[in-house]
Amino acid sequence: MSQRPIYLDSHATTPVDERVLTAMLPYFSEHFGNPSSINHLYGWEAEAAVKQTREFLAVAINATPEEIVFTSGATEANNLAIKGVAEAYFQKGQHIITVVTEHSAVLDPCKYLKTLGFEITILSVKKDGLIDLTELEKAFRPDTILVSVMAANNEIGVLQPLAEIGTLCRDRNVLFHTDAAQAIGKILLDVQAMKIDMMSLTAHKVYGPKGIGALYVRRRNPRVQLAPQQHGGGHERGMRSGTLYTPQIVGFGKAIEIALEEQARENQRLTQLRQRLWKKLSQLEGIHLNGHPTQRLPGNLNLTVEGVDGSALLLGLQPVMAVSSGSACSSVTIAPSHVLMALGHSEQQAYASIRFGIGRFNTLEEIDKVAKHTVSTIKSLRKQTLKV
Ligand SMILES: *Cc1c(COP(=O)(O)O)cnc(C)c1O
């Protein structure tokens, strides 16, 4: 009987919660209608389900249901926000501010806009992974149209100071977009209090299905103008055409409903598990925590291990646990993580880093097993290095 490794890669994706799956199933074959069909029951049923998810999402971030635009995920939402604003506001200005530790789904649209003549300022981060607000203040220009700063980092889990950033932007009439793919359902998000104008969301990092996400687009004070990046039937108030994927949308809503309900208790549990794991691992010498110690996602523990080879470490851990390393592999190349490099790590340190993403279905027993195996793997690798 072969045992599958313990899943500890919740920042990459999460399993669909059984309760989410149960909610989705009738919408594949029974309530299969097109939510845009306004002439019959099939359409009305689907539309009602879509409406309910809009309401769950709106409640989750303190928005209104009309401000939710469904997309295929956070990648598309980021593209729509950044390229959509650039295209709609280029006459006002062509300068955008973002951060070096953003997800590639933010950095790459910015890089693309640069080829069209936009100017991009990429802020650095402090040793703890947080941005320096005075550096942001200095980066604003009269032609700045957009600031994009993520809510929670997908590698090191740090939470950027959204409310402070929002205030700086609002004072200068600059739009503020945040990629909240890792944050939704895990930390408090409030587009009013935090003065957020656009927010990217996705379902599959919070126990919902893959292939569905949303962009929150502010409708008043200020009303955000977006140039659509996908044209067609005029769905989603013209901002994103395409027949709505009702089963996925139902799953997204259910996932958010559950996450909000359980957030307080679950965060406490995850924090305890993370601290337990860190306490056991930090008994070893030469092991460092990446990212701010407390301003971080409850389930995130990102560590750099001195004196071991990164690929040997991962190889040693793999039979017991599914974790990510400090290498970002796109399908073709392996490179050291740009996030860890931005914290000042060497390439070798970045490679010898592990991201533990503790999630809803991890147990105390699993964490103890993971701690024990990680400690023994590091010890034996270090012994081998000494012998050579
Ligand atoms: C996962 C992730 C994305 C991409 O989301 P998809 O829904 O998979 O497209 C974007 N940004 C961050 C921070 C993420 O963690």
C-alpha cells in the first residue's frame, strides 16, 4: 500500500471541499441553463445561482453585487484590471507602480504595457517582504494612473498594508488594484475601509474549483473605467464577454461562504500548526524564516536552510510531503524565486528554501510527521556534505 505524500502546497492550489462539490453538481446537468436566457425557467435558475455568488463575494469584501465581474481566475482578473485601466486612462497618464514581489500575472501584463510605451516603476521590498510606504509616496508622479500591490504574497505569505496604500492612492486620485488571490477567505478584506478600486479573486486557493475568479470593479467614488480585454456578447456589463460558467460560479460562492464562516476559528488552528512546525524546525541551526514573522498568512511557513543543496533537500522531502521549493519553474526553465531574490538571498539560498502551505485538511499528526522527516532529512544531508 503506497501512501501519497502529505499535501502542504496550499498556495499552489487546494482540493475542492466536498460541500462545494455537492453544491456544484446539480448545475452541470439539471440546472444547466444559460444565466443570460431571460425567457424561461432554465435561465432564471442559473441566473439566481450566479446572483447568489455575486452576493457572497460582495459581502466578503464589502462591495455591491454589481461590482463583481466574473473571470476565469486571478490571472485573467489581473490582466483585465491592469491592461483595462491602461487602455482606458492612457490619455490621463502612462505611469504604473507595482512591486518586485508580485505574481507574474501582475508583472507580465506590466512588462507588456512597457512595450506599448507605458512606464512602470517597480518598488523593492524590505528584508521582511513588506513595501516601504515612503518609497511608494516618492514614486507617485503627475501621470501615475495605477498602483498594483498584492494583498498576500503567494510565496512568503506577507500581507501588504492595503489600507495605508489605499489612502496614499486616493489622496492623489490614483486607482488602486490589489491581487487578493491568496487573501480572499483568509484575511479581512474591505474595499471601502481599504480604499481599493479593483481586486482580483480566485476560487481554487480557497477550496473552490479551478477556472473561476472575479475582478471587483468599483462603481462609485470613483467609478472605474475599464477597457474590456475580451469582446463579445456584452456579459458582465461589457467588461468580460462569454457565457457564464454557472457550476464553477456556484462552487466559488459556496467556497467563499464556507471560508468566511470558518475564517476566525480556522486561522487560529492554522497559526497553531504553523507555530508548532516552526518551533520544531527552528531547533536546527542555520534555518531562517522568510517574510515578516506575524504580518503573514496563517498557513504560510517559508524557510531557507543553510548548508544543504536545494534539489537534494526537495528530493529528500518528496516521498513524505508535497511542498514547493524556492525555484520558480515555468514549463521551460528553472530559475531562483524572484521573491526570495528580492529579499536579498543568493541564488543558492533561494534554491535551498521550502514553502509549507498548511491548509484546511492538514492535521496535527501530519504536521508532526512532516517536522520529524524534515529535521532528519536536513541532518542527514548536512552530514553527507561534511564527509565530502
Ligand atoms: C494563484 C495566484 C494567481 C493566479 O490565479 P489563477 O486563478 O490560477 O489564474 C495570481 N496571483 C496570485 C497571488 C496567486 O497566488
